[in-house]
Amino acid sequence: MKAEPTASGASAAESPDMRAEARADMRLMRSLVIGIFILMTAAALYFARAFFMPVMLAFLLTLTLTPIVRFLRKRGIPEVVSATLLVLLSIFIFAVAGYLLSGPVIDLINNSYSIGQQLTERLAPFRWPLERVTDVAHQLEALTETSQEPGVQRVAVAPSGILSTAASNILEAGTSITIVFVLSLFLLASGTLFYEKIVQSFTSMTQKKRALRIVYDVEREISHYLLTVSVINVSLGTVIGLGLWGLGMPNPLVWGATAALLNFLPYVGALMTILLVTVIALISFDTIAYALLAPAFVVLCDVVEGQFVTPMVVGRRLEINAVAIFIAIAFWSWLWGFVGALMAVPLLVVIKVFCDHFESLSPAGNFLAAQHSMAIEEEPAENNHNQAA
């Protein structure tokens, strides 16, 4: 009769440890499943980029134009009409920009060799520290050539058909652009149908309300960010183009469009624009002092835009951690190339806004958010003051 309580007491004593071990195993299993899911998602995005990339671009374009469609709907214009007009206007702007920029860009590509020679001649007085390194490299190359055995032949891989590769790339790009605009048209013209389908996938009224609130909040924040940043970048490109035109820079339209496009890449885009403008200015003007005016003007415009205009217009609510920005640009550029790098920051903003609406994802949202040193430094000072009181 006394053995039963002892056995039950032993099982009761062991049950908390067993439950803790089971919970630890469940957490480990869940972490493994999440890691495998992330790896499989990255692999799917990489190997199926021909499908996912235009779809992502279409969703981003839809979010950018959604505020305009809703504004026109309040003025009595149906979504189908406003969406069709906006998509046609986007196609027109894209086609005109491509036509105007194609000639100067092709000229720059064709003259890239002469540009490199002119830049080398202009920087000749400043390259003497590198001449020794260049001589060593030439000596190593000559040593490699002379050390070859007599019977060994070099194998050179001839490039595949350039025309066929170019035709394939043009066809792929045309297909992707068509998917982007057609899918954007359908998404914009559908109105609230997409949100109704999301709400209908939940059962309880509480879940429906929460899902609808999250969807509308995410859409409002992202559409505001994308539309505002697009307007800011176009304005920045216009100012830079006009300023470079006033300085006598060749092809100012190209550099204005380049500045507007690359400014979607924070930090990296501005640096690339400054370097490109510096190279062209050095070979275009007679004196180096006057040539440096062009990149100095670009630096001034970037500083004003990055430190004053964008924080004031967009607000600090959607500021992203610089480390997260660089990681996102590196990841998406590896995944989808230059187009992926352009989409890196908007996708990062989408992820941050989505994480802010779920308590379980708040650590990820906190990591993505920009951290202000003033707020961190004031908290310990305030705690010390309270402790002293």
C-alpha cells in the first residue's frame, strides 16, 4: 500500500523535468523547421527568379500607385479607369526614358576603352605609388609564360554566341516587364477584392478584423514610403541633372537619371553616382579643380536629401538600421542582381512594418529599426538619477 504513493511521487517529481525536456525538444525542432524553411525559400527565390522577380516588382509598383487610385476613386473615377491610365502612363514614362537614355548610354559603353585611357592619362601624376605593384604583376605574368613546358598549349574558351545571348536577355527582360505592368493593372483594378479574399480565409470575426487592420496598415505605410521616396529620388535626379548641365557636364540627363535610380540604394547608390560623375568630369574638363566641382555638387545634393529632406518627409518611423540595409542589398543583389539590389530596401521596409504588427516578430522589427544613440544614452542617465533619488 505504501509503494503506490512512492511511485506516483516519483513520477510527479520526474514529470516537470520531462515536460521541460519535451519543450526544449519542441523549440529545437521548431528552430530547425524554420531554418529549413528559410533555406528552401531562398533556393526557390534564386532558381525561380524569372517568376518571382516580376511578381515582386508588380506588387511594389501596385503599392506605389495605390494612394493615387484611391484618391481618384474618392473623386468618382472607377479603379479600372484610373488603374489603366496610371499603368499606361508608367509604360509611356518607361519607354520615353529608355529611348532618351539609350543613345548616350550606348555611346558611353562604346567609348569605355577611350574613357579609361583618358582617365589613366589624367591621373598619371598621382599613380606613381602603384607603378611598382604593376611592374611586379607584369614580371609575374612574364615568368608564368616562360615557365610553361614546350609541349603544353593554352586552352582558350571562346565566348558563346553574343547575338543569341543578347537576344535571349532582351526577350527575358521584355517578358518580365510585360508581367510587371499587366499584373499591376489587374491588382490596381481589382480594388478591395484582394483584401476581401484575405479576410475570407479566416473564420472568427476577431481574426478577420485583425487581418484587415494589419493589411491596411502595411499597405498605408509601404505605399506612403514608396510613393514619397520615388518622388524624392526623381526630384533629386532632376536637380542633379540641371546642376551638371549648368556646369557643362556632358550627358547631364544620363547622370540625373542615374542619380535618381541609384538613390534607391541608400549609401551605396550615392557613392556609385559620385564615382561615375567624378570619372566623367575628370576626362571632360581641362583642370582637375574645375572637374571636382561636379562631384562636389552631387555630394551636396546627396547630403541635403539624406540628412534633411528624406527624414523630414518620410519620417523617422520607417528608418532602417544601416547594417540591415547593407546585408539586404548584398543578399538581394546576389539573389537577383541589380534589380534585386534596387528592391532590397523597399522589401526591407515591408518586412519591418509586418514585424511591428506581431509581438512574436518584434525582436526582428527592433533589429531592423534605426537605433538613435541619444535615446540609449538618456535611459541610463535617467535610471541613475532615479536611483540617486
